[in-house]
Amino acid sequence: MISIKVRLFAALKEIIGKNQLDLQIPEGSTVKDVIAVIEETYPAVKKIIKISKYAVNMEYTETEKKLTEGDEITIIMPVSGGVYSASETNMHIEITGEKIDDAKVLDFVSDISAGSVLLFNGTVRDNDDGKPVEYLYYEAYEEMAVKEIKKLISAAFNKYNILKVCVIHRTGKMDAGEISISIGVSSPHREDSYIASKFLIDNIKETVPVWKKEMFEEGGRWKRL
């Protein structure tokens, strides 16, 4: 037998009542085998698991992957304290529970070689299709989120002629009008900063383990579940 752990976030954590499962499984077991055990033990999560992706040791993987002693599985549902960050000369990433200062984003990406400095802010709406939203709550697997955003920024540098990128994503409770994500991109010419910014926000919403819960008067729901 080998020991592994399963990290749980957002709706899965609420349903199961834990943020981590410590499991003993036979040698040679795969991610698929572990998922089957979880579904049998917690039938209420089947709907979520069906539309989820999986990561082993913070890397996305297929369910056929065999597991070894000490592996960590994370169930990544469709996506949304301290600061988790990564910074290099041409990129800066933060996952933070603090309010976002978009001036910091602009300051990082500004460059004398840039003909375009673009700032995108994702902000909290006060409604969802006309239904009043009291506030939003974001939860993230911070370490993996930073790692995945870094991959996307690297891909953007390969695809577009850009100079610097800064991405700051907030977690925790946010009221209407507050910034949930701020993305800054600078480039020699304006077209590249526009398309690179769109590439980043579209893919961050798809692959980065950050989840959003909308809170209404009658209760809350995790978005896209």
C-alpha cells in the first residue's frame, strides 16, 4: 500500500467537509482508481467530479496516471491570507487576499520601449443576469494557481510581441465594484497587448484553479457548477 493525499477546494470542500483526504491505496493505483474511491465514499460529489480535471503534484494529468508514495492529487473544478507570488524581470504574478492596487500593475509593465501599455481589470458585478448579488467569494489553490499563470504568461511571450506582463488575482470576499483580477501587458505595438491580454484572461478562467462563489439573499452557489 502507498499513502497519498487529495486536496479539496470550494464546493468539494463544502460537500465533503474537509480540505484534504489522506488515503491508503494499493501500489499501481491510478488517479481514476482514487476518484472511484471518492465517488463511492461521497456520492454527492459525482456531478462535480464528472466535469472536473485532475492534477498530480500541481501538474495537470490524465486519469490513467499511476500514483506513487506521497503523491498529491487535486480535483480541479471548472473555473476562479498571505500573498503567493512569482516575479521575474518581465513578469509578475500574485494571488492575494488584499485589495488589488492596479497602479502597481501599471507600474510593473511600464517600459520605455513600449508603444502600448494595457490594463484589464475584472470587477465584481452587483447582479447575475439581473439577479442581485450580495458579494462574491473567491478561493484558490494558490501555489498551483501561480504556477499555471506563469505557464500562460510564458505561452503569451512565445505567441505575441510583448515586453512585460503582470497578473494579480484576488481571493476571499469581494463586494460589488471591487477588482477580482488585474492584468497588465506592455508591447511595442498596441495590437499585441490587446490580444495577449485576451489570451491571458480567457485561459486563466479555463485552467487556473481559482473558484468563484456568488452569494445571493437566499444563499450561494459556486459559478459554473
